[in-house]
Amino acid sequence: MILVVDVGNTRIKAAVFEDATLFEIFVFSKIELRKNIRNILEKFRNVTDLVISSVGDVEKQSFLDFDKVLKVHFISHEDSFPFRNCYATPKTLGIDRMVLAAGATLQFPNQNRLVIDAGTCITYDFIDENDNYLGGAIAPGLRLRYEALHNYTAKLPLLSLQTPEDFIGNSTSESIHSGVVNGFVYEIDGFIDEYKARYPNFIIILTGGDTDFLAKRLKNTIFANSNFLLESLSQTFQYKIKND
């Protein structure tokens, strides 16, 4: 069994796998990391490997403290991946984006794939049918858009995510919800339309914390899986073991 841990910008997600079977998912804050990993290992005593993908600011030592009881692996740019990295600045490509690209390549072979990860930021990652990672885009996520309107204006309130009642906002709050949510959805559909114009046959994978909120609002057909990064992390590790 393996324990995979995704350290994001705002929180940590973890999951226990045995081969392709996912047993349980855990979500916790960074300050609770050691305690929660100890609890997970207490519950799943057959875990032998701890696999980490990190874009957050958690120190490696927090994980290395467990190297006496199991093997600790940090996914890095030096590992083997099932795609050819055609990014102009490959060392700056986020490990989370590389893991997502690996999962898309392994789960959906021989086709064009667009992975959309809607979290703190929204990222777009495209891997063609020949397993070439071509790049994508990065933009602020839903929460960041709400925060930006509040932090960089004098009077606009900080609101929580909410479905707008109508695309015509009849109050300041409704105008913010309409601008943030509808603008976000139109942006995603617009990106997808651009990819469709160039690559007529591809699968769209939507993941991240805002997956469930967005899935029913997009006009394009998508494969929605909020746990795709955790599954991809497990698959990336299995690929690394076979090919390193």
C-alpha cells in the first residue's frame, strides 16, 4: 500500500492506494500534517511508501521524519514521466501539472488530452496524441478572483462563492458573483473552444477543488474527477518504479 500526499497552495490532500484501488481520502491543513500522517499510518499499517507532490511551502523534513517507518519519495523533475516535456522552460513547470499530465497520458492513451485543474489557480495542460506535453495556461481561481476584487478596491466586499441568480447582477453582491462565476465559466469554455479549433478530437479532464461546482455549468462535455491528481500521483509513482 502507498500513501500519496498532494501539498497544494492552501491545503493538503492525501489518499491511500493499493495498486489501482483507492481506499480513503484525507484533507487537512499544513499545520496538522504530522499528526494526520501519523493517524493515517496507524489506520493503514500496511503502507510501505509515502509519495509526495508539493507546490506548497511545507518543509521536506516534515515528511522525512517518517523515513524510519516507511520509504519516502518526492516526485521531482528528474523522475521518469510517460510524456515528452516540450515546455520551453521545463524546470519551471509545476510538479502538480506534471503529475496531472502523467495521469492523463497513462489513463487516456493515444488521444489528445486537456487537463483543467480548478483550485487556488486554474491551470490548463495539454498533451497531444503522441504524448508530447505542449503547455497550457495559468490564471487565478475562483477564490483568488473574489479576494482580488476585495483587496484591490476600496469598497467592494469579500464574498464567498455563490451561484449568481442571473447574469445581470441587480446589486453589488450579485454583480460580483455574476462577474466572478460567469466570467470564470466563459473563460474555461473559451479556452476549450480554442483547443477544439486546433485539435478536433480530444478528451477534457476537469479536476481540482471547484470541480463539482463547475462541471454542471460548462457547455462542453468533460470528464470530471475531483480526485484525478491523487490518482495521477499514484500512477506516476508506479510508472517511476518501473522505469527508473
